[in-house]
Amino acid sequence: MIQAEVYFFFDTYEGMSDPTDNDVSGVDNNSAIEMLDKVERLNGDNVWCYSPIDEVKNNVMKAGYPADKNTFCKRQS
């Protein structure tokens, strides 16, 4: 891993934004709205990609980033 002075992690930490009619699967052209309506946003391993900030921090530490150089920037969704 390349060492940096500081690492910035920008995210909403709330998962993906709501899909529009233009969002479709690249595999089978299914509507993202219909696909996402079938799963719970906060239900762990799903297509919403929800990961709260504490989970992200934990995963970043597991990846070997030094704790004293990490800056997490929460953006509004």
C-alpha cells in the first residue's frame, strides 16, 4: 500500500440514492426501482450498498489503513 499523509473517505454512509426510471440492470435491463423494492435498505448484504460509518471505519482498519491518518467525511445524500 502506498503511504499518504492522510486518507479521506467521502460518502453518505447511508447507501445508494433512490433510483430513477433511467436506472436499469446492465445484465437483463430490469428496472432498478423494481429490483430495489424487493429488498430492505438496512438489511446488510444487498444491492442498496448500505454501510454505516462505523462499519466502514472497521473495514478500513482491516484493510490496513493507519487509524491516525484516516478522515471520514460524511456527505448529505
